Amino acid sequence: MWDGAFCGVIGFRWQPGTSELPPYCLGHIGFSVVPWKRRRGYATRALALLLPDAAQEELPYVELTTDLDNTASQAVIRANGGELIEQFQKPAVYGGAMSLRFRIPLVSRL
């Protein structure tokens, strides 16, 4: 993410031909905004811009995960059509915290 200076990152992870996640990640999309640029809509806009690219990969949906207390990321995901599908405990290798999994359907984004 860039506004003339670095704002953050967003990444899309998938395996061609399947909606299954790569074995090394918990969600199809991850994002982070540097602390001094938060609450300006960068993550919401970046996610909105990335979803059509994900739809072109013929995925029916993408999944994103957040920590229980990360209400800012939850708001970004919900603003882009995300629906909570489960609360789960991350594997120990990812810190073992209780987390939330959201799904954003992509069918209408082509």
C-alpha cells in the first residue's frame, strides 16, 4: 500500500485450481497497515481492489482470519462483505490464540 510513502502490505495466497489454502497459511488474504497510517481506509480500499483479482482465479470465496481483539481488521473484512464463519484456536506454530475466520464470497465480483 502506497500513498506517496509506504502504508502497509496486502497479500493474496492461493493454489491454482482449488479453493484450498496453501498448507503454510491460515487465510487467503492478509494485510497490515503501519501504525501511523491506520484509520485512513487504506486496508479497506486495498482489500476491495484485491477481491476482483481473487475472483479471476475462479475461487468461490476467500477466507481471512483475525485475532479476537483485532476489531479494526474485522471492520475492514466486514466492510468488504466478509461474514464470520467460525471461532477457532490457531495451531501452536501460529501462536495458539483464539481467532476468527471470515469468508468473503467472490461470485459477484467478476
